Amino acid sequence: MNHTKRPIKPRFSGLPHFGLIAVVVFFLFVVPLWVLDSQRPHARGLTVSLIRMGTPLVSSDLLPEPLVVRIRRDLGGSVRLFFNSEESPHDAFQARLRQELDRRPPSWPVYVSGDVDLDWQQVVNIIDSIQGEYARVILLTAIYEESLSKTGTRPSRNAHRTR
């Protein structure tokens, strides 16, 4: 009897073909999606500053009066807008905002104050409108605004900056 031995083939002699094909197909689909997604503009949200408590207030007549937009809810539940202390109708808000911003330096911030019982979306809509005019927004908290009304002074132009 003549026994010829066949060469023994190792069990794991190479990578399986499925893995190689799957990786190539995966990258053929995923890489173009990554490229397309990177070119899409991403939302950045609303950039808003807050005033730190204890920040000195400006009481000079040399500077223009800061623009304070107040959003108030009356007893009937309707929302009223005020530029400093003057009421403004909703439909004239953008025109009035543009007019008020034209009277101030370009770097001058707009202070926004809203009633505590307002929906956040109502305040965000006003902030979005202000930022649409390329103005910086600083939120006035209820405590800070209360201190403004007690002292009769106005917020500083640089009150939001850290020291």
C-alpha cells in the first residue's frame, strides 16, 4: 500500500473574505456620508451673557443709555414689549429695534429682561430677533433688575465681562 500524504492546510490560513468585503463596502457608504454631513451648517444656538452680581453700575450721563428690552405679561395674559420704559407693539418690534440700535455704538449690548411667569420660548424669540440684528444679548436676572430699580442706576456696558 502506497500511502501518499497530502499536505496539511492550516486551519486559519488567511482572513475571511466576508470581513474584507464588509469593510470596503462600509467605508464606501460611510465616508461619503461623513463628507456630506461635515459640509452642512450646524446650529450653534443662542449666545447669551449674564451679568454677575456685585458688578458696579454705570451712572454717567456721558454714555448713551443702554437698550433694555423688557418682556412683560399683563393680568390678561398677553405679552407686552418695552424698550427701556416705553411700550412697543409687537408688529413694530423689529423696526423699533433697528432704530434704537442705530443710535448706539455697534458693540453696545442689548439687555433683555423677562417676567418670571413667561414661557421661555417667548423670551427666546425676542433674543433671536435681537441677534438677527447682530447685537449682543445680555440677560438681566430678576434679582439684578430689582437692584437696578432700587438704586435707580443702569447696567454697565461691560458688566457681563469677568474680571
